[in-house]
Amino acid sequence: MLAAILARHPEPRGLLFDRPHVVVDATKLLKANGIVDRVSVEAGDFFQTVPAGGDAYLLSHILHDWNEDQCLTILDHCRKAMKPHARLLIVEMVLPPGDAPHPGKILDMVMLVLVGGQERTEAEYAHLLDKAGLHLNRVVATQSPVSVVEAVLA
């Protein structure tokens, strides 16, 4: 996702932070997209720490994998790393309330059974973020089933 964003927008720089086995081949992809000189790659574990000082933090399809306590640990590390005006962008399916059909409702059951995670409604994201010392600023729908949840420091 970082490669796609930076390939489309020539000014920003990025830091790719993920587990060592994930970032091992990242340089090849970054070179193929012509952005290797604009990205730093750092191996780590968001259950331990998150690199500090970014203007924006992007969690794409991360939180739905984990239970609430694990999500709070990840979000706490993000909050501690964020500068006062930084944004946290969470790319996930945001479930509509009620009985409206949505592909995320099936995925919600799959995540619960397979890994103990869950998909969330906007209200559930607001509650989770509040518990983590963050504030849900807005939810931006996309043309796909996923949305972008924007959070700021509370």
C-alpha cells in the first residue's frame, strides 16, 4: 500500500515498518515501483514499539486480526509515537449498523473463529480508539468494502 501511495504522489516519504520476515523482500518491490529512495525499511514488532515522529500512521487490515486487548496495545504504541498533529489511518471494513448486508459481516465471523479478531462498526471503532487515548475524527468510505478510519490524539 505504501508503494502505491508514494508511486502516485511524488513528494511524500515513507517508512515501512513490519515484521522481519515481511520486510526482507520489500526493497525489490520498492525498486520496481521507482520509490526505493523515498522509503526507509525498518523491521520490528508493533506489540513492542512503533517508530516515532511520523505525520501519518497507516494500519491496513491490521486491527481486525486481534482481540481488543491486543488492539489496545498496538494503538497505545501508535499514540505514543504520534506527534501532536499526526493522523492514524486505519484501513478496514467498517460494518454498517443493523441488518444491512455487507461482506465484512461474513469476514467478522471468519476473523472471530480463525484468529479471535473482529470487524467493527463506526461506534465500535470510536469506543476502541477512545480507550486508547485517540479520537475518531472521521470515517471515509471508498469504492470498495473497506473504509479509512481517521483518528487523532485525544
